[in-house]
Amino acid sequence: ESMVDLLGDVVESRDLESGKHVRRVKGFTKILATQVMSDLPEYGLDAYAVDLITFMSPLHDIGKIAISDSILCKPGKLTPEEFDAMKTHCEKGHEIVLKMSDKWSKEYIDMAADICLCHHEKWDGKGYPRGLSGDNIPIAAQIVSIADIYDALTTERVYKKAYSYDKAFCMILEGECGAFSEKLIS
């Protein structure tokens, strides 16, 4: 777990604006995954799965280490071309995690790979990189995605002020940040 947290810190150190984003996402992931385990048995999460999702969540943005500083640290809105480059962090993270296959168990690799690759997919298929929809998006990635968005909304960024917790919650519920499973956000 220390190694995974360290890798999350490495990514975060390149993007000073995000503060303790990785740690907050990990905490939000634990809360949401625990609730899914309790309220949505159809996803088959048990305490071990909750811990594994939580444990691997700091890797969600590991692919950002392969994004140029001019894009990653740009103060202000990205151009469409820059945003396309930024979106590649999902696939780059997936590739990085797969390189650990001789060091980590298949279970760890699969979980981290799902989270890295799919945490920007949206329930309605309008996410990236693959345009997955519905339950084709791994549950771990769905959970981390909500945690990631919630933290992004509630923290100040160069391009926006922080929203209140209540406002961020409402924005997610109302689909202002993309579509999520109704079961997960209700």
C-alpha cells in the first residue's frame, strides 16, 4: 500500500494545484465503496473488494506522469488538442500498471488497470477513452470516478473556485459532470 500511495504522490507532485487530491479520492472511494457493498449486493463487493478498490484508487491518474508539463501544469483552459493529449493519461496509466504484472498479483493488476483505464468513462457512453457505457464500466472505476469528480468540484483549481459540498453533490446528481449510474448516486 505504501508503494501505491507513493506512486500517487509522484503524480500529485507534478501538479501542485491538486493538493492532496489522491488522498482525498482514496478516502471518498472507501466511503462510496463501503456504501455500495452495503446497499447494492448485485455488485458482489465484500470487505476485501472494498479494501482493494480503495487501495488501488491512488493510481487512477498515474498516467499523468507521461503528460507534458506544458499541458499538465497549464494555468487555464486547455485547447481541444491539449485536452486530447490529457485524455491519453487513462491509456498511459493502464500501460504503466500492466508493466507491474511480474511484481504484483493478477488481482492487483486487474483492479489497478480497470481504474486507470476507465475512471473517465460515463454511464451514457460519452466518456473516454473507449466510450464504455452502463455496467460495461467496471464497478471499481465507476466508484473512483465519482470520488474523483467530487474532489475536483470541491477544491479550487486555477480555472475555477471550489464548489460547496452540497453544490458538488447536486451537480453530480443532476448530471452536470456527466452521467453516472443512478444506483450509485442515489
